[in-house]
Amino acid sequence: DYLPGQDLKIFQKKDIPVGPGRGSGAGSITAYALGITAIDPIKYDLFFERFLNPDRVSNPDFDIDFCMEGRDKVLEYVTQKYGKDSVAQISTRGTMAARAVLRDVVRVLGKPYGFGDRLAKAIPDVLGITLKEAYKEKEFKELIDSSEESKEVFDMSLKLEGLSRSVGTHAAGVVIAPTALTDFTPLIVDQEKGTVATQFDMGDVESAGLVKFDFLGLKTLTVIDQTLKRINKNKKDDHIDINNISLDDKKTFRLLQKGETTGVFQLESRGMKEYLKQLEPNNFERHSYYECSLQAWCFRYEYG
């Protein structure tokens, strides 16, 4: 996991912006020493245990952010270096959720669209609700029990709910195998794009013993890169280096305190803007750093 991660930092020298490190891997001093991450975990007292601990079920991995315009070049490099038989993106599965499965069953049985629409809209608006859970609600139960036709659709939908409906490609996940990938997982080939993905999803890939890397194309890095190039283009010397900017700039903290963070990665949601106004961060040391990081994590998992 460490060596391929270190290898990918060469793109910093190839004019492809690379993020400083994100996720649990930023807590590893080894990753920092190898240059995989650019954040000193000792200085900021980061938790190594998030990256690796005896109770962790899944394998540790690195989240490596790249400029959106350069991500394809990264994938090409990895494929060439480690072999096209050993590198693939990870597939995802779209499953048949409660509303979707009702609509599909109605469509396949040749029944009117309005009938399926009425059944689907009667399901309570609760994230991740199942058909069995919905059936406990009075309005939906009465609708299902009102006719044999509704019962037939409902019973068939119960058997199909949760099954895979579609196959996609994970936005960031890539696996690099020590031998041919077919030793670990069957593959899917996209005939139009010519790309290869594992038939196993992320959980199954890890269970098969493969190490997952997240190569995320981040728009923020692209914006920063283009901005710096335009600024430095008109400067003969004293070019701005994003890796050596001040972390105690008062004007920047005033913007944070006002919640003026549109375009700032993970700080631009309405909830985070309101929280920054309450926190009023005035330094980049542990207190404000932890507060912002923790709140960003909470918003990420609560609102996706």
C-alpha cells in the first residue's frame, strides 16, 4: 500500500496537482516520511489508529486526490507500470430499492404506469426504507390490501427487492493486484470505453485480499492549479507556491469566520458555513483544526 502510494507522488513533478493527503492515511508517520502525505501527523496530533488498529475489519487504504484533468493520466501510468492484467477500477451495484422495484414490477407485468406510480408514492419518505417497513404504515398497507392486483405486485416486489439492477464504476476506487486480477475476481469490460472493472464490488474486493486505492479527481485542485498559473504568469519572480503559503493569514480567517467558503473543499455546504460562523476559527492549531475536521466529518456522513 505504501510503495504504490509513494510512486504516485511523481505526478507532482509532472504538472499534475496532487492533494496533500486525506482520510485515515494522513495519520501515518510512514506515509508522511515517504512523501505520500504532506501533513505532519505528529505536529497536528492525528490518530494513527484510524488508519490501522487491531479491531479494523477492512484493509487500510490511501485517499489520493488528483486534479480532475490529470486523473486519466494517473490511471494510464498505473496500468502501464503494474500491467493491464493487474489493474482495474472497481464496479458498483445499483440495487432495486422499495420504490424502484414496485415501478419495475408494474412495468414488466404490463400494468398502467399510474398504478405503479400510486403504489410507489404511497411509501413513506424515509431514507433506505424497505417494503416490509413500509407495510407497517397504515396508508401503504391499506393500499396494498385493497386489491389482489396490488398484493400480487407487492409479493413479487418483496422477492426482488435488494437485487442488483445495474452495474456502474466507482468514482475513485482502483485495485492493483500482485498477480493477474483474474486470480482474485472476475472482470467486466466496457466495450465502448475499453475500460476494465472488477465484477466484485468494493466489499468483496477487500474480502478477496486486494488492496484498494482511491484516486479521486478533485475539482478544487484543478481550480487552484489554474488560478496559480494565471497569477504567476504575470509575475516575473516571487511566484506563489501553494505548498508554502502562510497558515496564519488573518484575512483568510476572517473569510472563514464569515462563512464565505464557497468553493472551499468540504467547507462550502450551508451547514458548514453556519458552523464556521459559530466557531470563529482564528488559527490552524489543534483546537480549530479538530473542530472543523470533526464537523466536516459529521456533515459528510449525515448528509452524504
